[in-house]
Amino acid sequence: MKKKKKKLRNHQSRHHIIPSSRGGDSGLENIAKVQSKGHQFYHALFSNQTPDEIVDYLVNTYWNGQWDHVKRAYDHRYRK
């Protein structure tokens, strides 16, 4: 008899922006509500890294140290 796979429900999950294991608190400014499936993918990719560590890794590993491109995109999107 073949077992049926359980579908993962894609409900809301609380994500600590600065991981609690790294000193982040549970205040509203450090919590993001995300879909549980995306939350699992995030931790599979980035483990318990902080946002600064993730950006540093991406800039230095994938973008050849070209921080200017990232800063320009950020400024264009968030500093209008």
C-alpha cells in the first residue's frame, strides 16, 4: 500500500529578521510574517545568517564585490 504524501500547508509563519539565536528579540521590528514554505526555503539557503551577512556574502561571492550595483538598486527602490 502506497503512502500519500502530506501537503505542506502554506500558512503564515513568524520569521526573526535577526535570528533569536543570534541575539534578535521578538519585538515587532524584528518579526516578519512570511509564508511557511518560503520560510523553510529562506533557512535552507541562508541558515541563521543576519541580513548584513547575507548581503555581504552575495556581494562578495556572486556580484564580484560590486556593491555599487546593489546600493543603486536599493536607493532606487526604497529612497524615492
